[in-house]
Amino acid sequence: MAVIRHTEQEVLLLARLMRAEAEGEGKEGMLMVGNVCVNRVLCDCLDFKKLRSITDMVYQSPGGFEAVQKSYFYQRARDQDIELARRVIAGQRFWPANFCLWFFEPSGSCPPTWYNQKLAGRFKAHCFYQPSPQDCPKVF
């Protein structure tokens, strides 16, 4: 059962975004980016109050994803990427991104906070940041 509403076109959109943002991090990294994406649709808090769909989340501006500005994002979704997108839409969560709304790739170590959000952990090159349960209860 899905944790967020979606269309088949949005599954493909999410699959393309996950690949474009984290293909170099492997399947696990792509799944973690997918967690952040799903959490943004679920949360209705902070910078993500007006997101009601995967499409809203992918194209959010400001505050969205850099990948949508790159040609790689616009390539067809592959079957393996689609399967990963379906997994996160179904509610599978992966530490450290399980409750996160943000991630980025620093040039060095992960700062303990980023935009006033607490570091949840690092996976390969990406640092993941989560809100507090008080700020965003729907994520938890």
C-alpha cells in the first residue's frame, strides 16, 4: 500500500529524480533520496507546506532539486529505477534518510546542522538532515 498518492507518471518522475540525484551512490543511495522525496510530500511542514504531490515536490522552486536543471534528469526512467521508486512510495525507509527532508553533498565532513536541521547521518557522499518531531510530526 502506498504512503502517498501518485500516478504512474509520477512514479516515473520520482524514478528519474532518484537516479539523477544519487546514481553514484548506488541503489541504497537512490532509495535514501527517495525517502527524502516521499517525506517532503508527507510532511506538510516547514519549507514543504504546499506540496501535495510528487510533481509538486520534484519541481518545487525555490527549495527543489538541482537535478531538474540537468539533461540527465530528462532521460527515460529505467526499470530498475522504477522499482526503487515504487519501494519508497510503498513506505520502505532507509537509515539515515528515514525521517529526513534534506540532503546534500559537502566537500568535507557533514556539519552537525544544515539550515537549522539536525544531522541524521551520512551515506557515502551525502549528508542527511531531519526535522524535529515537534516541527514535522507527519514525517515520524
